Amino acid sequence: MSAIVKFEHVSKDYQKKTIIEDFDLEIEEGSFLVIIGSSGSGKTTIMKMINGLVLPSKGNVYVQGKDVLSQDLIALRRSIGYAIQGNVLFPHLTIKENIAYVLNLLKKDQKEIDEVVLKSLRLLNLPEDVLHRYPSQLSGGQNQRVNIARALSNQPRILLMDEPFGALDAIVKYQLQRDLKKMHQELKNTIVFITHDIHEALKLATHILVMDQGKIQQYATVKEIVEKPANAFVAQLLNMACKEIV
């Protein structure tokens, strides 16, 4: 498969501190990449460089073959789905208006908007009767489903997800993980997903990127990570998962 996202010799500095240095990565189209690692390892910085929320200090980031720096960043962000942790829905808009927000900005036809909204509800297992409710009238799990539905509304080839299930209880998280994996298998889009939970990474991913102190510790398929951890840091992550299961 070809790379839909490519990092070439990318470095990022914040206030004279280097977060990412000489970073190279190719993300295959249609893959489900989970990024996991220690706090401050550069996970979110990497993700935000894909949609131009963070720009590289050095090097190049290519999205669908085009350098991010050469693109209209607003148009780029609207073309890429983005879902984060917590309730980030507009409280004064109905669920339908929240899901259709980007489509309305793009002045899409109302018939198309209605079709996309209903498709998004089906993908995320949401009943149609939520459409005219407001975020405050939904549970945390339902709001996160709406958040993902909104991120999918423009039918993006790339979906970025920054710890979207981190604040949810175990049962709701399990249900959302199951539905997200099923959705990815159906849509075959590219998902880049950040987590601190190795169990979540192993459950969802086709590929895992393990980061520590701004450096790649291992980038491989789930099978390769489990069978051949590249170093002690990766092995420790897997050992922690085994101990928690026991």
C-alpha cells in the first residue's frame, strides 16, 4: 500500500526544547495506527502536524502526497476528521447541527447533509431520535459517539483521534472500541489514534508506533510488536499489559 501520510526528517522545537528530532514515518493508507508512549514523548505533536495544527521546525510532512506547508491549512483541517477526549460539541446546537457543522460550512446540499448524518448515526450505533436533542441531554458515551460522527461527516480519508475514550468508564469504552473497529473495517479509512492504554492499542491497531522522549522505539504491526519487541521499553509495555490481565 502507498503512504497517505509521510514525515521526512521532521523536527519540532518548543521554546528551545526539542520535542521531535529527525523523525521519519510513513503511514499506509487504510491502516489503523495507534501511537502509544510515555507522557511528553511527542505523540500529540506528531498527530497535530498531520492536520497543520502544529507546523514542523524542520523537515516536511506530506498528506496525500502534498507538503502540509504548501496547502491551505483551513481546507486541510476540514478535510481531515479530528476527535479528541471530552465533550467538545457545541452546547447550543442540536445533535444534527453538530454532526453537520463542517458540511454546512462547506455549503453542501441539504439532501446530501441529511444522508451523511443518517449514515453517521448508523455507523456509530446512535438512534435517530437523538438528532433534535442537545449535548446536555445525552450521556458521555453518546456525546463521544456524536463527536466521532461529526469528525466523519465530511467522509475524510484520514481520521485523527487523540485519546477519545480516555474519560469514559470501562463498559462504554469497550462498546466504543468495538464499534470503532467495525467502522474502520467498513470504511477502510486511515485512522491515527493516540492512547496511553496498551490493551486498547493491541485491540484496535493494525500498526503500533511506540514513542519515548521524541524517538521511535518501534513501528510495526501488532503481531510483530507482540512477537518481537524491539527493545526493553517496548517489552516493558507488553509486560505491564500481561500483569494487568493476570
